[in-house]
Amino acid sequence: MPVTGGLYKSMSTSTKKKLGTRLRELFFPGGALSEEFYEELEDLLIEADLGTQVTMELSARLQAASGIGTRDQLLEKLRELLLQDLVPADLALDRERLNVVLVLGVNGVGKTTNLAKIAHFYKEAWPEAGIVLAAGDTFRAAAVEQLTLHAERLGVRIVRQGSGSDAGAVVYDAISSARSRGDRLVLADTAGRMHNRANLVKELEKIHGIIRKLAGEEVIYRKILVLDGTTGQNALQQAELFHQAVGVDAVLLAKYDSTARGGILVPLQRRYGLSCGWLGTGERYTDLRPFSPVEYVNELLAP
């Protein structure tokens, strides 16, 4: 969209620049916050993966707000509006009880790697608690091998069967084993083949039913969805699929360090009520941090 009046810089700036940098490039000293300005602002928010609906709502609320006449005032108001819609997920896991965490996500999002990061996090936080990995992605032999390697490196147990085995049986065995040994955390991997959604949903529903039947009231059961931060609006479609299938308790946004956009968490929260629990920021086991709305919004709007 061309910009008239010479008040704003060209939109030819690379989309690899962070949102905060590009927002600041819209402003010139003394420039009025005109209709053209807000159109440019909307373009940037959409490109940052906030989505059309959320962007239009934010733009309307900004235009209706009083006392905005400078860049800093608008950025501060935008920060305030974004924070109103973001709350961190609370998994409420308990080291004194058995916890079962089902890790969901399509192939390629870094699901297995981030499952291992979660295992490392709780091994550090709960050093005396037994942790078990369940190789529930039996569709891909490579997934079982990868999770086995992580288990060896982390020094935790793994329950696995051969490629093509019943994923529900693997998860059943892992929970039964953890209960008999007094372990406190089962982290279960799952398949994520999206080329056949019907089979994926059917398998997830089966595993979900097995866990609910085994868990009862004494076991804490949570579902974490891993999303790739670089995939943009596709993440919303994935979230809808998994949330409808089994219900999602928290999102882990992977590859957060690889995207200059990252705004997808806002429409996830608004549209589906899904809160983020973790941000994946690299390949190391330590490259996982609990989600903080304040830190996230500050980074989103930072220059």
C-alpha cells in the first residue's frame, strides 16, 4: 500500500525485521497519527501474525483511546492492550503425585526435542522424582530412536515398542510402570502425521481415553501442544485440530528464536483461550523458558 504525504517510511522494509523496529519506522517527528498511519500499522500487525481480526480490534481500540499523540504513547497503549489478553498457562504439576503430560504437535515442529527439554527442566526442578518418557510416536521409527537417545543423554527411563506398535499400549505401559515404581512424571510423545487427519484424531482420542481411564482423580493429566513459531497462521489451524480432538492445556511455542514475527500467541489466546506455557529458544536442553507475558510483549515491541 503506498503511503501519501511523506509522513511514513516505505513498507519495502524487510519482513525479517522485528515488529518493534518496523513500528518505529512508521513515525517521523511531528507526524500525525492519520488514517494512513493506522492502515500501515494494521499491515504490520497482520504480518507479525496477530491475524486480521485481532489486528482490527487493536487498531480500533487504539484509535478510540485518548491521549495518544506520540510514538511512545501509542506503543505503550499497544503494549497495555496486548497484555490484557495474555496469561501464562498454569500446568499445576505436583511433585508429590504422578503427573502425565501428553505432548502433541504435527511432524516437524520440534515436538520430540521439546519433550526432552521439558524432561530436563523437571529433572532439574524435581531431582528426586522419577521421570519416564513414553515413545508414543510409533508411526515413525526415527521418532522412537530420537527419544531413546534423549532418554540416554538425560539419564531417564523410556518405555518403547517397535515401529508400528499400538501407541496406546505404549502409553498404558509407561503409566502403569511409573505408578508401580513411584515415578512422578510421564512425558508421552505422540504421532503428528497431518496427511491423514482422521487417523491422527482417532489415535489421539484413543490415547486420551486410555490416560483418563488410568489416571483417575489421583493423577494430574495435562496436554501440551507444540507449535512452530515460524509457521504463522498455520499454527491456528493446528491448534484448532488438536484442541477439538483432546483439549489442549498449554502451548509450547518452538523456534521462537528463529522468527521475527511471533505474534501468533495473541490470537491463540483470544480465539481458543489457549495460554502459552513455554518458549523454545534453541536446540539445547536448557533452551526452554517459562512463558512470561510481560517479557513476550516487550520482546515483540522491542526495536
